[in-house]
Amino acid sequence: MKYVAMIYGNQAKWDSYPAEKWPEAIAKQDAFNKKYRETGELVGAYGLADAANAQLIRRKDGAPVITDGPYLETKEYLASFYLLDCESLERAQEIAAEMPFADAEPVELWPVLHEAAGDM
């Protein structure tokens, strides 16, 4: 079963993190990613741009209409997501709990119910 583990944040949170601690934090995240890529349980890890770079795409009269996003008015936004492929929900929970910042910030875990065919 596949799961999406999501991390939320905002620019103020990133700016408040001490610059001298970033190399260690990145090293911990890289080690986490390597560990679960090697087990085959981490399908992909994706960091997203700041919310100021998000766009909303709609269609009106058959033509795309593009506006600045994000859609939701919120203090925090989706900052990164991880696609996991695990034998069970319990295993996905264990992996999410091992994320380097899970002791300070929650990780949102969602089951993936449908997947488009790979040969499309």
C-alpha cells in the first residue's frame, strides 16, 4: 500500500531555524532518505517551493486562467511530501515517526487509494 507523508511549514519557520544547524538537519534528512530508499519503502521525497511560487490553474471557456496561489489562506503550507510503499499502515507510521523533525512537528500520513496506470 502506498502512503503520502506530508510536512507543513512556512517561511517564518525556516527563517527562525539557526543557520549553523542547517547542515546537520540536511544530513539527517539525507540519511533518512537513503535508509528508506535502500529498503524500497521510500518511492520519492519532494521538497516544494515557497507558497509565494504556487499558482492556481483553472479553465474558463476552454482556456487556462492562471492566478497566484496557494488556494488556501493559511499560516502553514505543504512544504514537502514523501511517497512511501509499505506492507502495512503500522509500517508507514513507524517510518513517518522516524522523520528527523517528527519530534518537533507532526507528519501528516494519508493512504493513496488510486494510482494511474504506469503505461499511460
